[in-house]
Amino acid sequence: MTGGLLLGGSAIAHAQTPKAAFTPDSGDTAWMLVATALVMVMTPGLAFFYAGMVRRKNTINVLMQSFVAISVVTVLWLLVGYSLSFAPGSPVIGGLSYVFQANTDAAQQLTLNGAALTIPHPLFMIFQMMFAIITPALISGAIVDRMKFSAYLFFIAAWSLLVYSPMAHMMWGEGGLFFKMGAVDYAGGTVVHTLAGVSALILATLVGRRKFIRGEETRPHNVPFILLGTALLWFGWFGFNAGSAGGAGNVATNALIVTHVSAAVAAAVWMLIDVIRGGKPTAFGFAAGAVIGLVAITPASGYVSPLSSIVIGAVASVVGYLGVQLKEKIRYDDSLDVVAVHGMGGIWGMLSVGLFASKAINPAVNNGLFLGGGATLLLNQFMATAAAVILAGVGSLAIGMLAKVLFKGLRVEPQEEGIGLDETVHGETAYTGEDLTLVAAEQEHFSKAA
């Protein structure tokens, strides 16, 4: 995101003194329009990725948890979220100078932390909006099958303003605390993935574990959905990372290359682990590996070489796989492994910058520890990551507890959970025919039980 703009993206290469009449660079603008659309596609991709992993009776509910974030966060971002994230303010939170889109005229060049952007200010705003949309949607994977839809809407709305915006400002915003300290996060290792992973753990704990009917099928109900979602995420991630350069150029090109390499390597490594552990290469393992490879390279993509991205992707799959095993031992119900994939993957990605960052790739960043740059950058990365963990933990706990009071609990009634949230919350089913018979049988079963 702004890490690319501020640390060597093509927008820097031809930065100029802001003028009253600003003419955007046509090439940079064209690329950022495409990148914005690519990032938007990631949220529907996430919806299908998550929906394929749940029981069929909750398919629509899980899809809606991602799609509805598009509407909720869009409005909040336009009104106040963008200002809290990027307007000049304190080191911790942005000011109000961009509220209701004030002072975001396309005719005025945006200067952010000393860098003059070569794209229109409103384009930068909506590119950032797409990041703000998908981040709370990531959290939904931890609470599928059981959380009240109304409580979920309240949580993501409050979370986007009280957790996401402060971290975005501290890492990317004008005068942000961690930007000034020297920590770097190219496209969201802390702001997106660490925040989402830690918040998912807190919310899953507050909501509690899922309940299953004896003998009920609990495996992913639609593996093709998972692969479709993975493909859309992989495709959209090129805009997520390469778009974070703020324009077309060498840094954007490198970001695109390492994004693909890390995902491909991580997918192969997770599949290999599946073969070693279970004897079979699973499609689900390939998909999980690809996604954690994308997560881990996100904060590093503007700073590391393709060879380094091989290591980052390979280690990411090992970290994620161990995270899933840890969940089974601790027995918290992070339904779709948001903590292992996004939380642990994001943390590894942030620390990997401190190990593998290269001035040859991006002259504006110091070399990492393994390239002779010492431990300073690694320490800065650790401090920013620790702050993200604390902010997400405390903020999510406070918002979750408030939602629990306001909505008389976070969880649907046991009968609703047993029948499925598609039918009981949305009044729809994802599949026709035999599925309607199954829903009717479950309704009768739980009516008798009640």
C-alpha cells in the first residue's frame, strides 16, 4: 500500500512539487485503476474460499459475511474511515480533514509523508478502500456457522474504525508512528493480516465452539468452491501487492513476481506435507498453502528478491501447518484457520522483511539481517507487529463484549445453528432438490429436541 508509494514505487521516481493544477501520470493512473479492480475481486474470492469449507447449510451465510463487508466498509470509509487512516493527525490516528471526502479534490496532488503521488487523490482513496473492505471480512472465517448476523455487522463496522484505521495510520498514514520509526509493511502484513488473525482468535473465543449433530458430515462441502476462491484471491493479489507501488515500474514488477513465486512454492510445500503426513496430495492443502504464501509475501513484496520469496513461501507453509496443529491441541474453534493462515502468516511475513529486505530491490529500504544490514530493521518489524497484536487483541475484545451486550449474545440459538443459518437467518438455501429435504428433516429434529 503506501509502503510501496513511500519506499521506492514508480510514483516516487517522478515525484514533483504539488501544484494547484495537477495532471496525473496516465500510465500510473491506468495501472492503479486496474489494481483497484483486482483487489475488489479478492473479497468475492474470499467468500467462495470460505464458503467451500463450511457445511452446505451455511453456504449463503458465509458468502454474505464477505459480500456485506463491501457495503458496510464502503460507506464508513467514504465518510470517516479514510480520514482516520490517512489524514494528517497524531502519530496514532489521522485527523478529520478528509471527513466526508473534504480536501480530496482530484485537481490537487496528494503528498503523503513527503512523497508526491502521481495518481489522482480519489483513486488512492478507493484503492485503499478495497484493503479496508477485505480485512474485516477475513475475520469471518473464524466464526462461521454460529454468529448472529446483526452482531457480526456491528463488529466489522466498529472494528474498521477503531482497530483498522489506527493501525493503517500508524503504519502508512501521514506522520504515522511506525512509519517514522522505520518499520515497513509493503501491503498489509500488520494492517491486514496480523490484525485479522488476532481479532479472529478473540472473536472465535467469545462466540464459542460450534456444535455438531452426531454423525454429521463436517468436511468441506464444496472443494471446487475452495479452488475457485483460491484462484480469485491469487489473481486479485497481483493488484493487492503490485498496486501498492502506487504506479507502474520496477518495484511493482518485482512485487508481482515475488507474489506469484511465494504462493506457488507455499502451495507445493503444503501439498508435500500432506503427502508425507497423510499419503495423498489434497486440493485443500494446495489451496491453503497458496493463500498463506500470498499472505506471507504481502509485507515483503516490495523489498525482497524472487529467490528470497522462495524461502518466505516455503517457511510460510510450515508455519501455517504447525499453526493448524496447534489449534487442534489448544482446541479453540477458529473454524477456517484464520489465525494460522493470516495471523501467523502475516507475522512471519513482517519478520521476513527484517531478514531478507534488499536495497538492490528497493533503494529506500535498509538491507535485512541476512543481507548484512544488521538487526535494526528486524527489531522495528517486531515492534510494529507486537503493537498490531496488542491493538487487535484489546480492540476486538472490547468491541466483541459490547456487541454481546447490545445484541443479547453473539451466538444464534442452538436450534438455528442446528438447522443452518442459510434457512434461519436468510430464508434461503444454496442448493435445491435434495437439500430442501435435508433442511426439513433437520427442522423436525431440532423442533422435537427443543
